Amino acid sequence: MPMRVMGRSYKVMQPCKGNSLQVKIKGMLRQALIMVKKGKNNCIIGLLCCCSTLPCLRIVLVSRQTQGNAPFLLWFLCLLCLFLRLLIQNGMKEVAIQGIKGCFHEVAAQKYFGAQPFTTVECLSFNLLFGTFKCSPNYYGMVAIENSLAGTILPNYALLRNSELSIIGEVYLRIEHNLLALEGQQIEEIREVYSHPMAIAQCYDFFDQYPHIRLIESADTALSAREIGNNGKKGIGAIAGKLAAQYYNLAVMAAGIESNKQNFTRFWVVQHNRALPRNPEQVPNKASVCFHAAHHRGELAAILTLLAQYGMNLTKIQSLPLPGKPWEYFFHIDLTFSDYHAYRQAIEAIGTRVNSLRILGEYPEGEKTEAG
């Protein structure tokens, strides 16, 4: 009997008796999975298809047909779990991060998305992170761009400029390093500590108190924590965030071991241009722009003066070499403004003076927090 949902008619398979019950149940569940995979708008249809299998399953369980059919019941439960997993994930955002679960990129994603559920897509490099959008344009991406102590991550400018992604938001994250290890140990028992070179460099003052500890560089903070948790080795520590300690069942032996508490990283939140919302929830008051100016004396100064005349506040400027043209540069600038119309006028004005210009993103300015 056809059923109308969301203005469309669907044929829901009816429970039936007979020797073909297993075939019917398999068909119903496959239909449910297909509907869920089509997208979140079809989830309710998939759920109804799944529920329609329950009367059939009851008949199987109470009849003699269950004898010797343990493999079928196991298959049913596995497929049902897969369906429920897909159903849950369909309403979640997928966020590509550089690193593995528990890294600071995931912490930044938690801060940005708040209570909104999301799943992470782990990428071992920024190149791989940007590459994931070629196959999955609906992803979000969390990309570190600068640190208040180490400076700008320059390669990420080129990766963004040469991609089809745009910045839709930003996050300022206070970076707190912690010494993690397996439970039941004292710091005096730790012989080796692993972490990313930048994290190690930011914690030298702490480890000066423990000259017996050997500091060893690794690819990622959270990866170091995971290896300790998986291997179960005592006497080994990692420098990482508290989220990594939660994921990999490690104890925080010392918190906040970074030398400089004013340690912040700024992250871009990026999205593929095809997935950008037509009507953003928040009016942007910040923009990231890239341009190539003519190589004439005073040209850059004239462009910056023009921006000031339209009330633009220049918060960052970064030059990068223009490939194939020695001693010429791309200029990446960040602007904040209170009048979006004036900002658009400023962009049009400088557009007539530059050789090329691209708006990398218009977004709400991220909240800056002070170290406690």
C-alpha cells in the first residue's frame, strides 16, 4: 500500500509469512540503507523501511525457521547496526582535520561547532586535508594558519589560494600542553617523552627540571599519545592536549607545561565553494583577500591607503613569492570592517589597480580569549 511522506509516494513492503522471510527482510533492510545513503531528507523513509522488518523478524524468531539460522540473525544485527550508524551520521557534519583524534585541530572544531554534532576525517598532512575535498565537497575543514609564538604556516596560504575552498569562519584557540603517560607513574619514572617538534620547543623550561628525560620528536602530539595508550608502555610520556588523554586513557601527569602562556593558534574553517550557504546566518565583518599588485614603486602603499579611505582595518599582511616571476609577490591581507557595503566598495576600488584579486573568504571575526 503506497504511503505519502513529504509530498511523495513510497511503497512500503508489508510483512509476510512463508519460507522467503529471510529474503524479504534482507530486501527491506537494503531498501532502508539505500534511502539513508541518498541523504538526510530520505532518513525518515529509511527508518520506516527498517521498522517494517520488525514483524517479519518476530515471525522468524518464534518459528522453527530459526533452527540453524544463527548466521542469518548475525547478518541481520550487523546490517541493522550499519543502518543505525548511517542514520546518525547523516545528520552530522564531517570535519577534515590535520592530525588524528585528540589533536588541537579537533579541539578547535569542538570550539567552533559547539553543541552541533560532527565526525572527524583524519588527515596526516595539510596537503591531504585539502585533497579530501576533491572527493567530498560537503566536508568542512579546520586549518591552522598562524601561531602567536611560531608565526604563520606559509604553505597553507598557497594551498587555499590554489583550491576551490573558501574561509567561512575562524577560531582562536589557547594551546595548553600537558605531560601524559599511563596511570600509576611518577614523573621521575618517565625516561622518554615524544611529541611534535613545535610542542617540545614550547616546553623546554619545564623539562629543564627533569634532565633525566629524553625528548624525542614525532609527527603529531595526539599520535604520540595514541601510541603510548595502544602499546601500554610505562616510562614513556607524550606532550599533548587533555582531549588526547581522554581518548587514549592516559593520565595528565603535569598540566600547562608550556613556557609561554600567551600561546594561541588561529584556525581557518573552510568549505568547498559549491557547498557555501547562500544566506549565511551571521553577517561577515572580516575578510581574507589575496592580490598581485603591479611591480611599481609605491603601488602597495597606494592600495593600502585606498583601503584605509574606505574604513578598512588591516589586521594582517603577508607576502608570498609569485611562482615563475622572481621578486614579484602575492599579498595576503586580512581586513575587519563594520560596514559590509563599504567593504565591497573598497574591494571594487582596489580591483582596478591590481593584476589579480581573489576573495578567500568573508566571515565573522573569531573571538579572541586571554590566557588565564
